[in-house]
Amino acid sequence: MTYPPHIFADNPINRGETERRDEDWILQQAEDPASRFLPFRNLNVLLTDQTPPELGWLSPAILRSLPPEAVWIFLGLLDGVAHFSVDLSKSANTADRVEAETGWRFEDCRTAGETMSGPNTGLLSHARAQLDWNLRHGFCSVCGHPTEKKRGGQSRQCPGCNAQHFPRTDPVVITVVADVERDRCLLGQSRGRLQRMRAFSALAGFMDQGEAIEEAVAREVMEEAGIRVKNVRYHSSQPWPFPSSLMIGCLAEADTTDINMDDEEMTDVRWFDRSEVLLALDGRSEELTVPGPIAIAHHLIKSWATGATNG
């Protein structure tokens, strides 16, 4: 693992593989006064009013104010105590009351990730991704029948056709390509969020089925920039719970250097000298803006610019 770990990694929880096989045990833990529940509202997480904020864990009493169909998930064990996440999206009165009584607030998870400590962000990533998956998969993709939560929310089963459904994680390759001879790196600006931020980042894309990491890196860089690469090597990875991706960070060397950009996917692709990248990392460049430390792209770019082995 990269040290220090990336934001949204370093989850300290024991996911309770053995314990979650017992559905009755999970129900008992959900009523145990010692257990803790992390509420979400529209996938925004409850944070305390501390500085910096902490995750806003509540007692199981929160369940008594929710309808029976409310979605709650067993996350695992911390110091032997069961921890859960719970969705308050359809219980606006309860969510408002929680904020009023505690003085805490529901916060966007990206913003939360920028303000909390590493282990907390790892736990947040786990809780948000697993809750989101359960909220999205209430019906069987095989026959359309409503599904039932199993293993505390780690899977769902269809009582109609008996199909089992498990959360998926979508792998994404993200790569900084270096032109070794000219001491520069390749960065791009994709259409969408990066375009609005006016930032340049490492080139990235989802892996295809039946594709190795190295093949995905070569394909994505060729598709987005028209550049052939060589000597692809792994750097580090980052869970990205929006909704549930795994960012696989790589470094590669350019085998060609003439850019032929895909202008439907990208708004700009350029080579940037090391000196300019170092200025951008310090926020002092007038030409280049790069993603902040919340993103693995920042650490890949920093790794190349400083010559470090990881970010």
C-alpha cells in the first residue's frame, strides 16, 4: 500500500466475513445498544461538528423512527463493536431531527474526504459504496422480482428465480505518461468535471472485459491522445466510491510523442515540462491546474514530478 494511503483507502474495519453468515446474529447486533449506525441522506454522510469533523455515528435507536423498508447495512466490526450504515433519504423528518438534535450535518462525501483523516475516509468509502449498491439493486436483473438483503447487505437474493447478486467494483486505469528524453509528462482535460474545473489530469478510462491492466493503459492513452506507450508499471490504487470504482494508478513511458487527440472525449491533451508541473503542484502555475490530493491523479503526477516511487 502507498504510504500514507490515499484518501478513501486505509479502512480499519473487520468486515465480519464469519459473523455475517448468521442473519439472526446481524439482527441481534442491530438492536444492541453498543452498536453504531452511520446515517446517510441522499448519499451524503453525517459528520460531527468537531474540527476536523468525524463520522457521525448514532445508536440503534435511530432505527425506531424509520419505516420497516428503510435500508441499513452491516459494515463489520471495530474493536468488537458492530457498525452499520443506514439510509434516511426517505425519512426527511428523521434526518432533519438528527441534525437539529446533534448540531451535526449531512455533507457531500467528496467534501468529507478532503477534511477527515485517512482511516475515516476508508470507512466512509466502504459505507457509501455498499449502501448505494443496495439502494440501486432492489430488483432482480434476471426476472425483475424484488430482491432480499443477505449477509447484512453484502449480497442480495431473488426469491423468485433464486439468483444471487453481489456488488461489483469497476476497475479504472489512470496513467501519467512520461516523455523521458524531453523530461515532460502527458496530461489531459476530459469533457465534464475536469473541463468545469479547468484542470489537467492523468489519462484514465474503464477497463474492458478480458483486458490486462497494461493493455488497458495502452488502449486508453492511444484512444485519448494517439500516443503509444511502453514500460507500463503499477504505482498504487484508490477506492473511489462514486459510485464504486477502483482507480488503478500507473506510470508509463511514451513510445511516440505526436498527439492525436480524441476531441469527442477530450477538450485538450498536452505535454507539460517538469518545472511547470512542480509549480502547479504548489499552486503557483499560471498555465496548469492539477487535481488536489483527494485524487490519485495528484499523487501520480507528484510521483513523476518529484521522482518518488509513490505519492
